[in-house]
Amino acid sequence: MLSLHGGALPNRIQLGLYLFMPLAPVVLYPVIVLVLAGVVHLLGLLTHDTHRGLASTLRAICYSGVALGLLATLGLLGLWVSSSACTR
């Protein structure tokens, strides 16, 4: 890390950013999920397509997030291989 700053120690702001960046996804993920569920539920209310409440919308957002996370991590080929291995 010292070589990035020409041998000088990083200041407090830079050190704070180095420590915050790995923790940012852990802290921001629940907030993003709640905001997204609120927006989707609001759109469902506007189109009269909401029947089971905000908790059900939040659960659906979380389930779809797992599928999207697996797709982004494994890719289409990885999902196909893992699903074909499970069916045998």
C-alpha cells in the first residue's frame, strides 16, 4: 500500500476508504433490497396487482436476488452443469 502513495502513509480519509470498501456491500445490500421491494410493491399497488402485502413482495425480491446472484456468479454454463448434475 505504501508503494501506491510513493512511500508515504495514507491519510485518515484514504485509510477509512480502504476499510469501508470491503464492508460496503454487506451494509448496503439490505438497504437496497428494502428500497427495491418498496418500489416494486408501489408499482404493484398502482397496477392493482398486489394481493399479499409487502412481506410477500420482499420475499419475492429476495428469491429473485438469489437466482440473479447465482447467474452472475456461475454464468449460464455453470447453472446448466449444476442443474444437470442434480437431476442425475
